[in-house]
Amino acid sequence: MGKPQQYFDAMTTSDLMTAEELLRKQPPHKRTELVSGRMIVREPAGHRHGRIAADLAYRLQHYVKAESLGVVYAAETGFVLSRNPDTVRAPDVAFIRRERLPEPEPTGYAELAPDLVVEVLSPDDRPGEVLAKVGDWLSAGTRLAWVVDPSRRQIRVYRRDGSRRTVGDSDLLNGEDVVPGFRCPADSIF
């Protein structure tokens, strides 16, 4: 996820951004999200983070495409989770089931929560920020969130129903009923 470079906490209500303004005002070479109308700017992800996110995206994409289950989205694809004030979050990997895909496909941010999101932790991520992000996803309708912790070699699985579990290095990560049939040895991710 990467440590936030800055929060614009001094903004007044009239200074809050919309999802459309965020799309137009992307700072170059930065990663941004919008949380309750406030832009959060982050540094680009590190090497290990990028490798793990790309590997999981590849594995999911390969399986999802072969099974015609839906679409996998790459890192930094934004999704509008709420309006007034707007919240736009961008996971490291996302999946939307075929029957939920927006038609026509939006050129900007889709206004829906993916069925599955993957967040890969960076060494300087704060636990409270990560849990807030997972909470935003689940509150907006995401059914399954995987938080990959490379340092601890584990994956925390959060479900919309409030249940959670930890997948250890020797366990099997699976898509449950969100990506049925998807399985991946956790140790192969790290």
C-alpha cells in the first residue's frame, strides 16, 4: 500500500474534491486515493510489493479468464465507494464477477466495490490505515479482501460478514465463493 506522503487535513468542506476532480488532477509519478473528499498522495510501491501484486494479478487473471468468471484489474484502478463526500480507493489487485461488470465500461472510475480486493503491505504501512481501507472496501460491498503481509509471510482474509482468518506460509489461499475454485499455495506468493 505504501506510506501516505501527505494528508490534506486543513481542507474545509468547500475544498473537498470529487472523484471527477481526482481523475483530472493526478500528480505525476504518485499514487492517489480520495478519502471522504480528501486526496491522499503516496509514493510508488517498492520492488517486493510490485512483484507480489503482479504475481497475484497474473494468477487470478489466468484462472478468471479460463473460467470466464469476470475481470481482474491491475494496481491503482480506482473505484468510487461513496459520494458526498467522495471516496475513491485503489487496491493492488481487484476482481469483479462477470454479472456485476458495469455496462458500458466506464472511462473513469467505476462506481462499485469489487468482489475481491488484494492489498499488499509495504514495510511502513500503519495498521490503522490498512484496517480503515479494508473497512471502506467491505462497507461498500466487497465480499473478500486479502491483505498480504510479505514480512510476516501471511495473508489476512477479511469477509463482508465480519469473519476473518489468517493464511500462513504453509496454507492454501483460496477464492472461496467469490472466485470459486481458485487456489494458490501461500508460500508461492512470497
